[in-house]
Amino acid sequence: MPELVVTALLAPSRLTLKLLRAFMWSLVFSAALVVAAVYGSIALTHVLCRPRRGCCGRPRRIPPACLSDPALGEHCFLTLKSSGIRLHYVSAGRGNGPLMLFLHGFPENWFSWRYQLQEFQSRFHVVAVDMRGYGSSDAPKDVDCYTIDLLTADIQDVILGLGYSKCILVSHDWGALLAWNFSIYYPSLVDRMVVVSAAPMSVYQDYAMRHIGQLFRSNYVFLFQLPWLPEKLLSMSDFQELPPGAPGAGHSHPAAVGKEGPLLRPGAGGGHQQPLCAWPTGGSHTARHGTLDSTEPP
């Protein structure tokens, strides 16, 4: 069949898909503008009610002392083989057992795992990383540098870069979404997996389609599709306010602090504009059931 005929036959389908895509994105950005108006009003109210906090966030040039506590582990940097990105991580218990790798959620950093670092370092080599864009790790400015494929590849580079062939992967929230994806594409690198407060994307999408309330609880996802504005709203009242229902909302602790300020570092670029979801609750999910017994390192 001539190529021209094939092109003509496929033209209606291609046009339909393009129109459907344009329609869906118009809905997303319409919802984003509505949510932005609501959160903007809330943020303005907080500024008016607490004028001493100011309108914008104040950069912290000196990190909180707890982020340098040697009891939690050794601070190191690892340059990733595939991207050249330099990630910060805290390590403890090297030589005590297999690698136990911790992935944090949004808007947090390695400090979220401080209790687990202390608890498991006697039987495992525990490592908590700052994902790209967080804490002291590199933060590329291009939004395309934060695709799920690239973030998943970062996990592979961390495991191999630390000299291991597999790990016990422990994750929460946004990091847990990456862990689910990582376990699918790199199963040989995952010995066991512990997931807290998250579900695979396919499960979440199916749940959201059948429970409209989940979309309302995840309304800030639409806000995060906009450039510049989410970072501005999060920084108001000196970073003390987060969208209600967002991960980390109501918390003001070093787990949400970067090296120059809480939540977001000045000049860190466009921020995460990948979908960030409030997952259905219901406990943690685990892969490969069993106790976490210490074994010989690889």
C-alpha cells in the first residue's frame, strides 16, 4: 500500500489524538488556575495574619546543626555515572551488612530517615540520599531533568556507585513511586523492598478514577503544573505554610530544609513539575515478604 494512502488513512486518528491531548491539557491547566487562585488567597491571608514572617522566604546560609550531627552518619557525595549529577547522601554502618537504601518524599530530604539510620546501622550499611533537586544534591534547572526515567536511573547509579549489586530499598511518598518503578525495570538490583504510604502509579490512577474524592485530596498536583507560582506560594510566610493535604503540610522541621533554606533552595530552577500525588492510605506495601535479617554484603 502506497505510503501516501497509509498517511491519509491514519490522519483522522492522529488528529483525534492531538485534539484529545490538547483537550486534556486544557482541563489540567484550567484546574491549575482554579487551584492557584484558592491557594493564593490562602497564602495571602496567612501573610496578612502573620506579617512578621514576611511575604517571601528568608534564605538560610547556615544549615541547622542537626543536619550535621555525626551520630546520624557520614556525609558524602557521589557523582552518578549516567548523568554526572552529584548526589549528597548520609552513610552509616558500612561493613555491617547489605545495603539498605532510603528514598525520601516531597518536600523532604535525607533527614526524614534519621531514626531508621540509627536503628539499622548495626546490621546494615544504611544510606539515605538527597534525591536530585533536594538538599545538598545537584538541582538541574531544566524540568526535563526530572523525568521518572532519569530519577529511576539515579537509583541504579547510586547502588552500583556504592559498590553493591543489590539493595534493600526503603521508600516513602514520591520516593516510593520511584521505588515501585525501579523494582519493575531493575528487579535484579532489589533484594527486598519496603514502601510507606504509596502505591504503583497504575493502582493510584485506577483508584482515582473510581474515587473522585482522591482527586480533590490531590488538588495541589494541578498547582504544581504551573511554572514559578508554586515555588512562590510555598515560600510565602517564610516557608511556614504548605497547601492543605500536601505531603509535609503542617510540618516545620529540618527534613524539609535545604542547605540554603527550607523546602526550596533559591535559584534551584523550575522545581519538580512531575505529578506529585497524595496516595491512598492504608499502610505500607512490601515486596518479598520476610524479616530484614543481616546477611553478608555483596
